[in-house]
Amino acid sequence: MFDKAKMLYELKKIQSALAKETIEVEAGAVTVRINGEQKIKSVVIDRDKLDVDNLDLLEKNIESAVTQAITQSQQVAAEKMKAISGGLGIPGL
């Protein structure tokens, strides 16, 4: 029982730490910031880099930045989870 309580406590600590993490990715004119819980905090478009005649590129930059930020966020979460999941033998953790 103690192990479960300790694990839950550790999971809560990790969750809290992830909420405080900030991942920032830039793709072309777009900068995306998300937290470790994969919640978007901001999307900034640099007007100096923006080509208003090529909105397809802007859309691709937004997609790329969000995808990269989510991937990095998942990597951060996986790294933090390794500490408590190492001996559990849970697939994917």
C-alpha cells in the first residue's frame, strides 16, 4: 500500500512539474509555446518574417511548430516518468 501512495505522490509531483515546463518551437514566422501538459500557451507570428502572399507556408509553419512542440513535450514527460516507472514494467512508460 505504501508503494502505491508513494507512486501517486510522485506522479502528482511530475504532473505539477510538467505544468510548469515551457517548450518553445520556432518554424519560419511562427513561434509556439506549450507547457509540459501539451496545452498551448501562445502562438506568435513574426510579421517581419511573414509572407502575406504565401499563406500556405504560414499554415505549414504553424502545423510544424505545433507538432514539434508536442513531440518535445512528450519527450520531456517520458524522461520525467522514467524515474518512477523504471521498475514497474509498464509498457510505454
